[in-house]
Amino acid sequence: MTQVVNLQQKFGLFADHWHPRVVGELNGQQVKLAKLQGEFTWHAHAEEDELFLVIAGELQMRFRDRTEIVRAGEFIIVPRGVEHCPVALSEVQVMLFEPASTVNTGAVRESRTRDTLERI
């Protein structure tokens, strides 16, 4: 079924951080929304590339050799196998595009690992 998705309305449905929600699916990929705040876990995804599109705020994407700043209206693609650590000094709203198989913490298991995601 074809429908328009309003991002701000969807972001208004949740307040927690580091818990992605699925808002769409296409060709084996999921479109996810998440609110980020603070520092996440260093991790990598062996088989999946990830795209982080910043909707609001400013995201620091830390890599072992540098940090990239991603502002609202910009995106960054993290290639498979590259260790990274997202950091949000204040709340950031992001849209993620990644294969449906992607676990948010890669091979790392911790309290923020989400094996299954809510669809909103």
C-alpha cells in the first residue's frame, strides 16, 4: 500500500534514545527513525552498509582515525566492516537506511541491542 510518511509525526510517537523504529521497507532494506543522545557503542557490521541521514541536530560519527560531523540535511554512509561510534552531544533525529538484517550494535551485545524492531 502506498502512503505518505510524515517524519515529524513519526518522531513524535517516541521519546527514547538509541531505539530505532521501522517506518518503511523496500527491496530488503528498512527505513528506520531513531533519536540519539550521548555516546553509543563502538561496533561494526560485517555484512551491511549503513546510511545515517540527519533530520535534526548534529551527529558526530567517530571512526578510529577521525571524526566526521553530520548536520541536518546531510548523510554519511558507513561501509560494512568499518568500526564506528555515533555520538550526539544533544538530541539528534536520524533516518537510517540499511538491510533488514542489520542489528543496531553489530556483533556487540549490550543493553541497547535491538534484535527486533517496532514498526510505527
